[in-house]
Amino acid sequence: MNRVDNEHFYHVGILDHGYTPQGLRWHSRESQEVRFHQLVSLLPLDTQSIVDAGCGFGDLCGYIRTQGKHTLSYIGLDALDVMVDEAAFRTKETIYQCDILSDPLPEAEFYLCSGALNILTRNATTLFLQRCYHASTRGVIFNFLEGTKQSKTFNYLQASSLQKLGDKLGARVVFRRHYYDNDCTAAFYK
């Protein structure tokens, strides 16, 4: 249910750029961290536990630690063994190899997702968000490429469709924009 072959997409990125944000197909560490900032800024201050859905190398965990949130319980999930191995090594946290679309999901207050939705189909994106929302006790926070652009690689979504999904789930929906063109962060709060 990916728009592209997930394993090949990231394998080539890692071959070209190593275990860096560029290897995960981000433009730079700075652009990755701008997106992390948007996600973390939508977490309520009293949050105690998160699941990083599509954790890649566990960079979000490292970012959260640099923000002084060392007591936040972190679990990472990724479908690819290379990601799971690297994230476990870097974070020293619990990292599971998991297909978020079909495997059982651990419970946490919030699910966070940075970038993983970008190569899913629209139907898979809906299923992904529904499953993460239901596995959370307080909500899901995620970023996505906003718009109607047609791409053979990336999934562009409209905020109006995500608003409808949030409404269907009974969520309070919040959007953050204007930090990058065509980039948006959303929260579905319970």
C-alpha cells in the first residue's frame, strides 16, 4: 500500500547518504528538526509516553532529548529491519519492527509520525492514522505534504480530507502551516 517500494526507496537513500537525515530522504538535519519542532510543540506539556510511528533511525527521540524531555517514555516502530537496528543502537529505547497497517500496536498517550505518510497511498494513510489514533489514549500528531500535486513518489493530501477523517474519529483537529511550502503538521486530539 506504498506508492513506492519502501525498502528500495530507503535502501538507495542510505547507500547514497549513509545513516543521515538525507539517507531518510530529508533535505537536511535542519529541515528534519523543523518538522520535529512542529510535532513536539503540539504535545501537551504533561505528556508521559509516545510512540514514534515510522521511526527511521530514531532521530525524533534524539531531538526530544535535546529539548529536555528525558523522562518521556519513547517507543519506536518501523517496518524495515535496517531502521529498527539503527534506531535501537542510537536511542537505547524499545524499537519494534512493525507494519503499522496490520500488526498489533503498543498503547501510548500519543503517536507521532514524521514523514512516514509521504510514501503511502491515500487509503493506506487513512488506515495508518486510524490505527495510530485508536492505539493512543490521547491522540496522534503527524506531518504531511499538503496539496493536490500528482507525484509518482510522494503522497500529497488535502487538509480538508484530513479534517473529515478527524471529525469521523471524533477528534479535535489542529493544523500548523507556514514553516515550509506544502508542508503541514496536524494533531488529532481525543
